[in-house]
Amino acid sequence: MLSQVAQFAPYFDVILVDVDVDIRADFDSAAKYGLPGPATAFQKVIYKVNVVSPSPVQYVNALLQHAKQSCHTSQSFIHPVPVEVQTIIKQPADLLDN
């Protein structure tokens, strides 16, 4: 999100004095411990974008909307994609001789 804000600020005529992004997620961890409850997937993701800018608010809002639409991470939460876990296990050769 932050990289999108920085990348597109000139396109939206936004001067950035300071920007930071705080991301938080709500989830239930009961399933991790075999307890009843929802899956361990996030139930909600919150991006808090703090912008300090002398630019008009409507320009900053347009930039932030574009950043949200351009952010690969936020779009992956909005439009879930398949996740594939590939595992490679390597062991030192001396352990294989035992």
C-alpha cells in the first residue's frame, strides 16, 4: 500500500510530507488448537493510512483510492486467490548416514 501511495503521488499532484501505513487483522485462533470456531483465516483486515500533505483533500483521497486498487496485497484480500505451499526439506548429509 505504501509503495503504491508513493509511486502514484505525482500522478495525482499530491505532495507527501509524511506517510505511514499500519495494518491490523482480526482472526480467531481456536482452530489452531483443535477447538470449535471459525477457520484461522483473517476475519477482517484494516489498513490505517496516515498522510501528511498540503495537497487538496480530494486529491489525496483520489490517490488513496487508486493505491487501494493498485495494491497487490489488499486486492488479494478483496479477491481471494489460491495459495499453494511448496515444501523443500533438506537434511545435512551426515544425518542421512545414521
